[in-house]
Amino acid sequence: MLAAMPDSAPSPLSAGGPALRGGDDACPGTLRLHRADDGALARVRVPGGVLSADRADALLAAAERFGDGELHLTSRGNVQLRGLDAACGGALAELLTAAGLLPSAAHERARNIVASPLAGLDGSPALSGWLSELDGLVCGSAAAASLSGRFLFALDDGRGDVDALGADVTLIAAGDGCLLRIGAEDEVFRIPAGDGPRAALLAAGTFLRAARDSGAWRVKDLPDEVRAAVGADVRAELARTAGAAGLAVRRPRPRTATPPAPGPHGSPDAISVDVPLGRLTPAQWRLLTKTARRHGDELRLTPWRGIVVPGAFRRPKDAADALGALAAAGLITAPDSPWAGVGACIGHPGCAKSLSDVRAEAGAAVGPVGRLPVYWSGCERRCGHPHGEWIDVVATPDGHRVAHVRGEHRDPRAAVRNDPAELAAAVAAARA
């Protein structure tokens, strides 16, 4: 078996107290709130996006008691609560701890894990064992508490969906074993499936040691020679502990992620819905939670601001009825919805840095379903933007710039539009 990350004794802060990492890591959490123009913001990590119905109820209770009542999904399958009173931190932490959503105060911002949302539902491998073990290992490691709030683990069931998201450490199911990827490297390491979570933690620990001098928050921030040394160190440790199973093989990372299509999945073992602009009203959240309780007691939040409801849908009609009710509540339940693939940051007035109310503008520009997703950003930071290929709409002092993005390449001929009708037409043409 692989050794655990060095210095992996349970953190003395696991039962409470401040997170170990401070300084310039300004990522919000539940213990460190972020001040926004619409009030304080809390980001609740939900490893793998997996929520029981009871924990979903607790999140809604927190949103209604302390914030504006709405729940905002993030591009990592987490939940943000907005409009909070800046003084609510202690009571919010108490509520979330009682619900099991804050198992370690020292690690609450390090619990960044995305997972394939359809894993185990359509014939693909289940990832629940990996997820619970990795989360437990992260929370049990004092060293892991030093990971930044931006560091990301991904658990992929082999379909390549979350492997395409550019996580820092990715585990990929592969037959009776698994593959470990560090950053975006084409080289992956083949290891036994049972060693996967410990190998992921080992890679994170190797990154932390390499990042001490560079100050990097993520693997991609490391200098090229340091990043190569991290891979070599992990490979050597895998060879020592896992023998020939640590063999390196080539498997390029997928360029584009394919999220679950809205609708039924697995004949039907699950249903999937997308959430317009990632924002859920209390009524929508209650309906989703009620649907989960009726059919399986679980919600899976996706990194594409959607929700999968696994369940015992005995007949196609059961799934169709559930989807009909969710559609009536304003959720996206079919791929032909005009809202499919449309995303936006919080924009003005919620964010002081935003130059525009991009959510209202995205709604006004909704048109025919496009081949490519489109993401509206209120400033050049592009918070929460998608990965792979997409249409980038950014507010500038002169109007909105519309560009076609392919991975790291952005169309240099991007045009700026300031007339709403011209802007909507440009976006529709770019998505076609």
C-alpha cells in the first residue's frame, strides 16, 4: 500500500479554529467570508458535489436564515451563499457543522474535489469509495490544510468529463486499476484502484513541497522545471511503493468536457437538470430536495452548474413526471432549452469589479440553442468561466467583447459590441 502524505497525523485544528493557510489566499469559505457589494459571501465545499437531502435542507436553511435565500452553484460543484450579514460567521459555521458539511475547520477550503456526476448510474464505475476516502485523507492530514482554496482534485469515471477540467491532481478509473494525472501532463501513472486516493494525496504533498519557494497556488503555476520534478518525484515514490503498477503511460487530457445532458439517464436511473445562470430560488431547491427524497435521497451538483438526481425511477413516466415538475419551476430539463449552455458571473450590482449587469444582459440575449456554450463576464477576471471551447463575452468600458476561445487560444479578432441587438446577434452567430 502507498504511504500517506508526510505529516499526516490528524490536524490539531480539525475540531475547530482557523484554517492553517492565510496570507494572500483570499478564496472564500465558510469560515472566511468574502465581502461583496450585495453582502458577505460564503462558499460551502461539497466534495464530489454529493449532497443528501438532509444536507440540502441545511444549506437552504443557512441561505434563508443568514442570506438572500438563494443558492448559487459554482464551476466546481460547490454552493455559494450570498447577501450574508458579515457577523453571521459563527452561527453559520455551527449550522453547517451540525449538518456534517464542515467536518474540519482547518481543511474546509482544501476540500476541493469534483467527480463525474453520472458515475455508477449508466454502467460506468462508481466513485463513492474514492470520494469518501480522499475527503477523509485530506481532512486527516495536517499538511493538506496548507493547500490553497484553488487547488483541485478530480475523480473521473473514465469518460473524461472532469479530466478535461484541468484539475491539479486527477484520478481516472481504468479497468480494474486507475490512472493518476498531475496537472495537465499527458503522462499518467497506472496504479491499483485501491491505492488511488492515497496516491492523489501523495501528489498533493509533493506539490506543496515544490511550491514552497515559488509561492505557486496550483500545479500549473509552477515553473516548468519544477513541475517536471514534481512528476519525477511522484513517479519515483509510486515505483517504490507500488512497484511495476506505477508504470507511466501516455494519455492526453481531453480538450473539452461534456456535461450530462438535461433529461433522463440510465434507462432511467437518474435525471439531470441545468440551472439558469447557476442561481436557485428557495422554491426550486425545495422541489429538487423533495424529488431526491422521493427517488433516492441524493443530489449531485455538477461542475457545469447543474444537478443530477440519482434514483429509483421505476418507469420512464416517473422520470418524465419529475422532469415536468422541474421544468415548470424554471429549470432546464432538455438540451433544446434556449438557456442550455448559457452562463454568467454574478456581475453588477453584486460585484464591485463588474462593469455591467451581465446576468440581465445574458437573459436579454438568449436566443437559439448554440453548438458552443457562452459565458458572460463583467470584467477581465472571468470568474467561473468554462473550460475547453466556448464563446467569451466580456464587459469592457467600451461595450462587450465577443471572442471564440479554444483552450488557451482566444480569437484575436474579437469585436466589441455596444448595441444590445447587435450584441445578441453576434453571440448567436458565434455559438452557431
